[in-house]
Amino acid sequence: MEAAGAGAAAALIPFREFVVKVHSRCDLACDHCYIYEHADQSWRQRPAVISEAVVERFAERLAEHARAHALPSVTVILLGGEPLLAGPARLRRLCEALTRALDGVAVPDLRVHTNGLRLNEAVLALFTEYGVGVGVSLDGDRAANDRHRRHANGRSSHSRVLDAVRLLGEDRHRPLYQGLLCTIDVRNDPDAVLDALLALAPPRIDFLLPHATWESPPPRPDGRADAYARWLLRLFDRWDGLGRPVPVRLFDSLLSTLRGGPSLTESLGLTPTDLVVVETDGTLEQADSLKTAHEGAAVTGFDLFRHAFDEVAAHPGIRARQLGLAGVSAECRTCPVVRSCGGGLYAHRYRAANGFDNPSVYCTDLKLLVEGIEQRTARTAVAPEATDPAALAATQQELTRVLLVRLHAELEARGDAEWRRAWELVTAVEAAAPDALAAVLRHPYTRTWLLAALDAVRRGRSWGVEPAQRLSALAASAVVRGRLELPAPVVLVGGGLYLPTLGLLRADPGRAEVRAATEGFSVRGEGGRVRSFGPGGESAQWQPVRVMAGGAGPGAPLVLEDLDPDRDCYALPPAPRLDPAGAERWKHRLAEAWELLYGTVPSLARETAAGLTTLTPLTDAGVPEEEARRGPGALGVPLGADVRDTALALLTGRRRARLRELTEVADLYASDGEWLHPSPWSKEPVPVSRLLADAHEAVAADAFRRAAGGRGQVGRIERALDRLDGAAELTVSGKAVVAALRREFGSEI
């Protein structure tokens, strides 16, 4: 698989998270601390506490940066060493300065991360005053915590930290409680660690891999490369078995990316970092975790007094962590789990020979962790629409209603009186005959109208029939279908009035009123003249929608839709209204095409007919390509195609439509276009969306061609499916679709 745009320069990304070192010393001597125990010892040359001048300058620079980039909020994390060693007075001064500088500019999201030893009533009162969220480091029960988090004399810190967390968890302080941070040690029992942390009722738990590099690998007591994966999977099983009682950011991030969502943590995924560190002397550095790599790894050469944050954001080291896929090693770019693991934490990739251009030192662990969680959750994580046609149909119906509500919100906000009157009628119809309204909303080209109208309204331009006029026609159709005793005001224009699912009414332009009748409907014009129209009976004033036998037999009719003005949503133009003889010829050709499908590929024929409601004849030139501008159930078929090509158009067109409908409501892939894949059907590499669509169509088309005596493309399809199996972009739902496609292909050959 190729990476699209690998090595391309990233656009400047503003900082949204600022880590401020308010005190650079600590009252614990944790032996796994990256500040004091790892390669970079620059803390020794810095002031122990942040100065007044640094506080003021930081507040000014922060406000300047937020204002320049119109940031709605900024996160400031007070860190150390141990930040509470700075004392309440210095912490108050910092909170005051930040609050004042950001007033009217951005909302300050202030947080502190502490070992908890100095967390008391006075400090919590200060944090309550300024809304400072509090996170506490704790590695589990006493045995687990005391492996690393001890005082310099070896004394345990556990009981004092528990007292602090319990104080923080009291009702009066709980709004400040942000969670617990636990550094993993695989010698500890994962179940005991989780239970000890859950006993403190945290709002969230963060589990961190101990900082390590290829030069200083993590401890693996049993010598196995998957020690951390096995530990975390045991923890996941315990957490999952308990009903996931609190969020665990590591697991939530993986579950998010497996479904196609974003990463939720800097240590995983391809989401660009937007963090900068302010040291006690005002120097500006990259993420603290880099201090585990080598002396000076986090250095930028910038400081608050001489440089704006935008200058730091352009630093090569910062930008390297913002390149997404292009920022990971070549080996990682070809890995199927890279979208979830993101190559691991940047610092964990370091090797003296080539810097950070490596997979994570935890590569094996991360791959097995992602795969293990995917295997454990795939059954419940797959979108129901990907496996259940009824669920897909229901979600698609809901999508049309959502679009209608969005259009209503746009026009209601503009005070459109015509729209409001039409909406009131729709509401009345919904109450009196919901099935009638649902039938009109299910009409595939209602979706086309809604999408075009929303686009036009949001762009401030006119488009075709005004939205209120079309909504009135929609409501009138529902009134007629439901045989409701409701007057339905409509507006006729020069081209006539199309009543969705019913037909085209031609009369003098102007306002009119539609009323339902026992059979058909009547129209009263502005002059008071009343005309009645039956359900059929074509005339100069009334052209009804035609119905023909469907592919599923006489009990499942298909609409021959050659009237709806919104049917022009295909790559080929729609054919004009067919005359009666032309309509009969096309119906006959379609009947022969269905007979051919059922005679050669009966299971695919049934699949094609399922859910198909509307056929629109298209002009003869070319092959209609899929366009995502209509609701489910519609298909455009070239008018002049012979029986075999018509059968193939029905089969492949329905396949394209069904995959499109699925991608509209379920995430089958993420980061589409980040990678390019060789395709058996293209000279140039293609994104995963194109490869999946081509393979999805080819499986059905190949089965039909071979059943009809033609040549197949078995080799091409196998290569495409193999490529899809290793595609990092696919979500668990996408993988389920590919697996079903492979099963289908296997059953057909």
C-alpha cells in the first residue's frame, strides 16, 4: 500500500494545549520518572519555581495566540516536577494572570496533574475558585504503587495519596476530579490494579506505557515481546466484563479508531499533536516525553520572551508530530493497524542510529493489543446496517427525515412564512396519516430535492422550485395518499406541479388547493374552478406515474419514474417522458432482463430486486456511474441497452447503490485517500473507497458473466480482496463487509 502525500509539508497547526512547569522539583523519587531518571537532565539547570515574569509573559503570549487563531478555548496543564510545591500563592498568581489575559478571548480550561501528597482543603478551595481540574498519579494498590512511587528514603506514598484522592472525590470537590493516571508495570496484577483504581470512583483512568526507547527498552520480566499487550488485554477483559464502569482513555481511543473515529490520546493514532511545554524559565519545548530519548531531544531554541507560539509551531520537531501518516516510518505506513496505533508515542520510536524514523519499541505489543481488542469487540462493534438490510433501510429513512428537519431549521430561522405554512401542513399530515407521509418521504428523489435545497439555502442562492413550494407538493401528495380531509395549498408554476409518487399536474400558474377524493383528487384554482383527476387516465393536464411489474414478481411493483424534476441525479441525463409505446417497449425489455438474471444468478437477482422501488430511464450514451444524491430504492438504467446489458445494469447499479447507502450511514473506512492501493481495474493506485466499490461490483458482475457463458475475472478479484484485507483504513464494519464479500465470491466460483 502506498501513502498518498508522504513527506508533504503540513499546514501550521496552532497549539491548543499548553503544559506549564510551575515547579521543577518533586517530593517523590519515582524510579520510572522521565524527568529525573531518564536521558535528559536539563531540569538541573532550571529554576525550581516559575517566576513572576514568566507567568506574565506566558499569559500575554497565550492570549495573543488564542486571538490570532480564534481559538474558542485553550487547555493549560500545570505540571512539574510536582506543581503543588509552587505553593498556593504562586498557583493563584498564575490562575489570575491566565484568567485575566484570556477574558473575552478564549475559555481557559485549567488543569493540574499532581502526585497528590500536598492536595488539601486550601489548595482545593483555590482550584474551585478558578475551576482547575485535578488529575492524580496512582499506580494501583499499595504493592503496585510502591514499586516506583516512593519517597527518597524509600517510604511508601500510597496512604497519603489515597487520602488526597478520597478528599478530591467528596461531593463538594468532585467537579474538579478529572481522573487517575497509572503507569503500567507488567509485574503487577492487572485485575488488582484496576480494582484498586475503580474503588476510588475516578471519572476516568489513563494507563500509560512506561517511557522507553530502542536504546533503553522497557522491562520485560518474562522476556516476551508481547508482555504489555497481554497485560493490557487482561485489563481490558476485566474492564469490559465489569461493564466498562469508567472511561479508560487508552481503550476508548482504540475503540474509536477501530470504528473510524479519531484517536483520543497523543500516544496512539495519527491525530496531529497540538501541545507545547513552557519550562520554569520560559523556554519553550516539545512534549516532555522526548526527554526519555536523549539530552536535548525536546529543545526548540525558543522562549516566551523572544518568540511567539506560531514560531514554535513551525519548528521541525513539532511539525514532525503533525504529519499524520507521513510522519511515521515506512514500516508503519504498510501496517494494517497503523491508523489505531499511529506508530506509537513519538518518543518511543527513538534509536540512536536514525532518530525517530522507526516503529515504536512497543510495536509488537501495540499490534497485538489493537488486534486483540478488535477480535473481542468486532461482533458488537460492527454497525448493524452492515449486516442487516432492515436496519439499513430504517436508518436511511431516518436520514431523510433528519435532512428535512435540518432544512426546516434553516428556513425557520430565516422567517420564511411560506415554508412555515407548508411545514404546519406536513405536521398535520404526520399526525393524521404517518404512513402516507412516510411513503412520500421514502420516494428516492425526495432526498435529491432535500440535498439540493439545503445546499442552495446554505449558499444563499436560488435553486429550481422554491423549497416551500416543493414541501407543499410533498404534503399534498401525502394528503391524497392518506385520503385526508385536509386542504393542501400548492403553487403551480409554468412547468406544472409534480406531486411526488403520484404524477405531474399541468394547469394555469398560480395558487391552488389540492383535496383528496375517494378515487384520485381535485384541484381548485384561484378562479374557483375545480378539476378532478383519477389515479390513472393520462391527459394533457395530468400525467400519472407509471407502475410496472418488479423483479420480485407481481406483488412488488416498480415505479417507472420519468417525471420527477429531481431525477437528474445520475452521471447520464434522464430520458424525457416516454410515450405509451416507448414505455411498453422498455417494460418488456426489463421483464426479459429480470428473466435472464433469475435464470443465471438467482440469488443475485433476488438481492437486486430487494428494496428496489423506482427505475428511471437514462439516455443511451455511456454507463451510469453512482451518484450519492438520492434516497434508497432508485436506479437509473440506460434506455437503449439490450437485454443482457440491461440485466447487467440492474445488477451492478443496485450493488453500487447499496454500498453507497451503507457508506452514508456507517463508517466503513477512515482516512480515505491517505493511502493509495494498486487496483486490478486502474492504471493508477486508488483510495480504499474506490477499491472497495470496484471489488463489490466486480464480484456480482463476474458471477453473472460466467453464468451467462462469458469470461471471468477471478484473479483480479482475488488480488483486490487480498489488498482490502490488509487495508489500514477499514473499520471493523468495513472489514465485515469485505469478509462477506469474500464469502460471496468464494461461493460463486
